[in-house]
Amino acid sequence: MTDMLTLGKRNVKAVWTGGEVTLIRPCYDRAPPRQRTTKGPNMSDIHPAPSEFNADEIATDNVLRFFHYSHLPASLQVRSKPFCDLARQIVDTTPRNAERTVALRKLLEAKDAAVRAGL
């Protein structure tokens, strides 16, 4: 015998056989969410790569793409540029490993805070 069961807030279709219940699938009261058919903007359009890093470096450490500052007003570029320069120094002088990734990520957090402080 097939019947509808409610488990928490979900309805499921269940089959009763010899005292056992087999759950078939969830039954939604409304249509399942639609899949997006169009892609959003490309990340490189939103965060253009800084000219200080080449494509290979950005492919290796994707966080480098967020050190760009040319889109900022001049007063905020002055705050952001030293962080980009320090990221360049870290990439040039530190072997690629987990700690370098952490250093770049935390440097990015510091840059974001410094730029926000100047707003």
C-alpha cells in the first residue's frame, strides 16, 4: 500500500509492506526551485585581475585577483596599493604552501578593512 507520510515539515511518499515502511521520495507542496538558465557575470568582470600579477600567478593563487585597486578613487588607491605591493613580495619570496595561502588571505582581509576605514 502506498501512502503519504509527514516527517517534520516534509511530505514523503511511502510504501507499506509487511509492517515495514520504505520511503520513496520527498513530495513537495510546491514546485521544486527552478534552475538558473543564464549565467551571472563572469568573476573576472567583477574583479579584474591586477596588472601586478600574471595569469599563471592568479591561476595558482586565485586570491591575488582581489588585490586590484585601479577601480578605486585616488584617496583609496593610496590605502590599497601597499597591500598589493606586499602581496607581490610574498609571492616572490615565499614558497607556495598552505601558510602562504593563509598569509595572502589574511592580507586581503587587512586590505579590505583598511579601505573600508577610509570610506
